[in-house]
Amino acid sequence: MDIIAKNWKDYECIDAGEGEKIDRWKDIFLRRPDPTAIWPKTEGIDDWDKAHGHYHRSSKGGGSWDFKRKIPEDWTIDYQDLTFKVSPTGFKHTGIFPEQSANWDYMRDKIKNSKSEVKILNLFGYTGGATMACSAAGASEVVHVDASKGMVNWAKENMFLSHLEDNKIRFIVDDVNKFVDREIRRGNHYHGIIMDPPSYGRGPNSEIWQIEELLYTLVEKTASLLDDEPLFMIINSYTTGFSLLALENIMKLTLLKRFPDGKVVTGSIGLPITNRDIVLPCGIYGRFER
């Protein structure tokens, strides 16, 4: 089932094509590479010239920003009752993946409709979009884990911006595999688990992560952390070449082994493009629920 993030006001993908996209973050326009936009740009529009900043890839890897107009180092955008810091980074991202709001809406509905306290684990938590969505929805506790201290500090900023500092949110800088192993030994359980694994990464002590080699084992271990009455488990992937069927197989082989009465739903996630009636693909997702 494909899902589309339609409920933004402070963000929009204005146009996409020829390996790029231009999007609006409140009143600031950014132009960035997007390898999934393999069709022509919309003809006869000047939106591409509105960009305050244009990110150029380097042939040697990475890239840099070219700013045509001065912009703040960071600013905020709102999604419903949440507020997030936005800042152009040296690796083209801004601190938010707006397409994930489609998953935030799903998680919030599940938490709000639960009749008992809900404990959530967010692995590879990045800047905490899902963490804040779950906490604001009424989760009794959210545990946010990421190997990058900088990203965890950014997530803490988002907590204060969204006025959630009085809620129970635990921020942990750690290698995800090591954290999951410790939680299993401790006997801890969660009603909902979110996982957004990168293609490749390093933990705080140089632990190596590669999605093709380690995802199955991680999902298998993490499934044992789910409560006997789980609400959901969500896995996102932006890894090129990692197929939807591979994600579905991994989730079925691990999660349905423990919960045979559950179901796994997978699909693409995307953003509507303002200038034309098409959707920009933004990775894949899998949801487990009972």
C-alpha cells in the first residue's frame, strides 16, 4: 500500500525532475539532488529560479551549498502541533524527512486509540520526528536511540520546540545493535518500535552497520522486544537497490514467527508534487500490526 504525506502547510515539494527537486520550507526554497526524479522538469515555470540555496554534488563525493540569497543558519517549521528545527547540512539534508509525516499520522492514531499506557522505541532516531509525534500523541515513554551525538542533540532541540520537555523521553547515544542486546538482557518490552536504518553507518565506537548484512538479524532480535500486545512496528528504508519484497520477507519471517495472527503491510512512501499530478517516491516502508 503506497502512502503519501499530504497534510503539510509549512512544507511542499514544488517540482521535481532531471535528478533534482525544489521544495519550500515555510518561506525558504531549497534546490537539491534527487536521483528518483528521472523525468523532465515541468515546462514553462520559473520556480527553479526561486531557490535561496542550491546543493551541488561533487564528482569526488559529497557536495556543497550555493546560496543565492542570505538565509538563517536555521529556522523552524510546524506540522500540526509539532515544531521542528530546519537547517541545510553539508550532506544536503535539512533535519527532516517530510514524507515521514504519513507514518507519524499512523502512529499517532494507534497511540491515541490505545486503551493502556504505550511505550515506544525509536531506533536510528535521527532528529526525532517520530519521537515527538509519538510523545505528543500520549505515549507514556519514548526511548530515542541514535549513534550520532549531534543528531540526538538536534532531537532534544525539537523536543523543546514542540513543548514536550515535561514528557518522558529518553535520549540515548549508542550503537543500535548493542542497545537492543542490552534491552533483551534486561527484559524490557515496547508496544511500538520504529526503525529507520541507514544503508551504511558507524556507531559511536566505530561499530560498522551495513543494511544488507545486518538488517535481518536486527529485526529478528528487535521483534523479541515487542510487548505481547503490540501496537506496531515500522521499518523505513531509503537504500537504493533494497527492494520492497526484501523488506516484506524480512518482516514476515521474523515478526509473524512470534505473532502469527499479525499482518505485514509494505509499500512506497512519497510526497505530492505541487506543479503536476504525480508523486515523488521517497523510499519504502513496512508496518507490522495485529
